[in-house]
Amino acid sequence: MSCATNPPLSTPASTAGSPAPAGSYHLSANGNPSLDTTAFATSTGDILVVKAFTEDAGNLTLATPTSSGATVTWTLAASDLTSGYSAAYIWTGTVTAGSASTVVTAHEGSVTAAAHWDALVERWNGATAKLSASPATTDARGSGVPSAHISTAAGSAISWFAADWNAVQDNGVSFIGSPVQEASQYIANIYSGEHAFQAAVAGDQSIGETGPSGRAWTVLGIEIQSTGSPAPTPTPTPTPTPTVTPTRTPTPTVTPSPTPTVTPTVTPAPGPTASGGLPAGVTLKAIDGGPGYYSKWPASNYPGATTMFPVTRWAAEGTGTADDSTLVNTYLEDGYMQSGWQTGSKFYGIGGTTTGAGGYLVTDEVDQWAGNGWGGWTGVVGFGHDGKVCTSGLTDCGYTAMKAMSGPIASDKFKYTNFGKFAGTQGSAANWKTYTQYTDIASTDVYFLQETGNLYSGWWGVTNVIVGDQSFTGNLSSTDPRLHLSRNYGRLLWHERSMQGGDKPIYSFNELVDMNGNPVDPAAFKAGIWSAVIEGARGVNYFTHNYLRSGGYADSFEDPAFAGVKSAAQSFYATAQSLAPVLNGPDGVGLVTSSRDEKTPDGMPAGAEYLAKWNNGSPYLFAHMAADAVSNDSVTFSLAGGIGKSVTVVGENRTIPVVGGKFTDTFANANTVHIYQVTL
């Protein structure tokens, strides 16, 4: 059973001249005896590296990996089973017979108590990378901040990881040097860890982190030498467009009149300007899933991590209208579309009627109508079936239902699942990942601008999602201004990504309609979208249906009363598509700090929230205020290494000088968002 995988990473500038993994695949388990990677191609001579750790060496060890498809000779290169720390391992595998469909399986070993464990599988191209007869390794442990020393040859790379038995929250981790962080894992009160690789220098060097502290850490690393040959250029593979059998056929409720389909136009961002290497202390971190995530499903033909930023409409009806080309590029839950809607269309589809590019929809809100648990499932789907969904008569079979619905779906395209408040905001990371292991993309529909009534911590995790304050335990009334802040969409993404660990995309869900059936505030609507994107949303969904007012539209974008919200959505879409290559590029970790870097006790932004993109030397900064109250707040941003001459504020027709690597701007209110392009 595949749990979580990362696609191949592109070779970053920081490893130029040294080899880099051709692919990496992240696995994260909670009591699973074994986990498989997705299938990937290998060639004879390739090197596989498996880096793995458990929550506690006393409870769980791991066994030697196995593989299918390719023939692989496995060697334990390094291990550390010290009591009071995570059990840690590095295995290497030499591919003696390659395969177009290689699967690596990681296994539990000795189990005293069911426990969590984590593994990252790397494939290193044998044309550019090799292992020496006795590869240099490092094994270190201690308390405080993880670090180790290793001595390597010139032109080599170092693949390493840090595991933390103390489970210190690893958001905002900083590194020694400029490694590429491949994946991270954090489960509260269980463990945390980071996987990375980096270019090496000749002789002794330090690897590891500079923060956070307070950790009971183990660091293992291994040298991967260069063959001295350049990386081969891949040959593009034509993308087929198969005919797909729908996974389920929903019953339509209303049928608006369609208008002709048009091809949406996506304008790529201008080419980056060469400006030398990264500033000292800055690292590049790939987007969740990586830039090649969707390439694992050629039939999907979905550029959602490269040239397009995914923006979807839920349960659209009709054929895909001309107006939609300024709002969305994808129809999610497309079972309400007219038959043949994709013929000649450039819109993507996720659901049962998609016959061309796009993906499959597994289900919606299974966590709410079936509940958490592995109880027996009757096969009944959805709400309104009290006592008939789970064989127990209770709501305790959501895990079972999710697995059963996902399993039969074809694997040629990606799978998408939307969850409700239970999975996204209530319960543990283990609960969330028990659901998400059966989908490739996840989202949750929590509508902060619409929510009414009293929302409280026992119902849906208010302490983590809205307030971000561990000391808060009371009810949060619908009249509390904190409930309806645009920043909550970002906090929801922050929370879900911290549970998921960054190995697959999570989309935001944003509503158009308030609790009375009227339009939400357009400025808050747009700011909520950007807040989610800043906190790592890899796509945006719109819920356009208006069931809260008599005469409400199924597509509120067509309601004249919603013209302001529609304009805000069009503005976001135009900006997001023009900057799609920037948003889909790696984050510049450590590139920017601010004078308002306050955090909640849970680690969420409580002052400025921002997303920095290096963009191959043409940096961008996306910024918003996440404070409880904002009124002409002044924020100073500092660029690493004192870089920068000026910043252009995108869409605002103004430029701000950068002095000594710093510039200052004002945020008028809680819905102000600024996008800065830095001139170096």
C-alpha cells in the first residue's frame, strides 16, 4: 500500500557540479508493517538510498528494504539504535537490472509497540552518481541542535537526515550551508525530522541545522560521489488521452444554461534574471510534492506544479463557459457537467465525466458522514443515512470507506479527495494521514467567512486552526471577529501541511456566500485565498452554490449581486497564472525575515505571514498580515545577505527602495496583500 510519495526533484543551483537525486519518494507510517513507493523507472547502475527513522529505538526497528521490478543489491550503510533516540538507518541499493516499474518497499523489523516511522527513498542516476567501495558516512547524536561532520571528495554530494526523538516543531528549520530539503515530518509528541541533500566540498565539513534547539537528535549521512559525467537529458514522452469510466455519477440538482467553451490563456512569468548564487544561509525547498508531482500520471496531463496554478470550481454545471476562463482552469466534482463537455475544451476536470486531462474524485467529506475509524462499512455514501453507513450503526468507518472507495479507481490519473472539519481540524496527524494515504491531493471545506453558531475546540480543533493559541479553550462565537478573519484560511493550510509533512499537495477551499446568502466581502475573500497560498496551498477551490437564500444561484459567479466577489476572483486568477512559474518554484527558506515575525504558541504566524520565492535569482515575496487586528501596520522586511536594490509592488504601480537589504511597507487592514518583485 502506497502511503506518501514525492516526485523527482530538479537539480538546484546549490548543487551545481555535484550529483543530485533523480527522484525521491517519501513514506510515512503509523503502525503499518510496510509501505511501498509508487512505481518509478530505474536503469542498471543506478543507486538507491533509503533514509529511515522510527519514533523510538526501544519500540520499533526497521528491516532491510526490498524491491520489485528491478534487481537491487541492498547494503546497510549506517545505523544508530541508541536508546532514548529515534532508531536511524541508511541503506544503499545498487541496481543490477533496471526496470520501467520499480517499487521499493520499506519494512518494520522488531516491534515492541505499534509506532510511527518515516522513510525517504532516493534514486541517483548511475550515469552521474556512484558509491565508493566504502562510502563515507556520519553518525552523530546529541541534544540541542542537530549537526555532524563528514569528510568527502570534491564534486560529491551528501545525502542526510536529522531525526528528533523530542518531537520539536520543525516549522522554520534553518540549516548549515545550503542543502535542499526533500521532506520533513512532524507529529506532535511523537517525533520530527528532515531529509536533505547538498553539494559537498573536499575534506571535512559540517552538515545539519542551526535551529530549532531543544531536540534529542540523531544525524546520519552518506557521501554520493560524482562520475564526472553530466546528467542525461530526458526524452519527452507523448501524453495519451484515454477514455475513462466515471467513478460515480452524482444526481444533478439544477441545470443553468451553458455558454460556449473557450480556451483559457495562461501567461507565464517573465524569464528570471541571472544574479549569482543564493545568499548565505538560504536554502531552496521544493513545493509540496515537488515540481514533477503530476508527471507520475501522464494521462492526467496536468501542469498544476509547473506552468499553471490550479484554480477550480466545485460541482460546476454546463459545458465550461467563456466567462470561466477568467476564473478557473479546472472543474472539480465534474459529474454535473453535460456529456462531452471536454471535447475541444482546454479546461481540466476532476471527477466522473473527465475523458481527457485531469483526475479522479474519490469522495467528499467521508470523515463527516462516516466518522473516524476502521469499522465495517455498508457501502452507503453521504449524509442523511443515519445508522445505515457503518455496520455498527455508529459513525466509525471512515477509514474503511475511504480505502474501499479509493482502491478500485484506476491509477492512470491522480486522485482527489475533499474532507470536512473532522479530518482537517480535529484530531491528530495520524488521523489525517490515515485518510490522505488513499488520495493524491487533499482539501477541506471550512468556510470562515460563512460559519455561524458557536464553534468550539471539542468540535473541530479551534485551538489549532482559528486562534492558534494552545491556552484558548472556550467557545468562539460567530460574533467573535477572529472567526471571520481572512488569515484563517492560511492557518488551516498551515495546520494541515504540518500534519501531512509536505509530501503531497493540499488545496484551499474558499466560499463566495456568507451566512445570510449574501456575497462575502470581496477584499476578505481575495485575502483569504492569498493567505492560503502564502501558507502553502497548491491550488484553490471555489464553492459557488448559494443554498442560504431563496433564489440563490448554483453558480454565484453568474449572480449580478456577486459582481464584486467575481472581480476579486478574476484579479486573483490573472495574478496567480501570470506568476505560476514563480509560485510553483522552490521556496527560499531564510531569504526573508520581518519586523513582525510574531508566532502563536502553536507556531502559526501572528504578525506578518509571507512566502519567499528565489525564482532563479529574481526573487518574489508574497505578504499578508495574520494579526488579530491590523490598522496601517508598518512592517520592515529584511533580505538575506543584504541583497536588493528596490522592490516593485506588483499591481500597485509603485516601487520601494531597498537600503541595506531592508524595505518597509504599510498594511492598511487585515485584508491587505502585497506582492513584491525584488530587483537585485
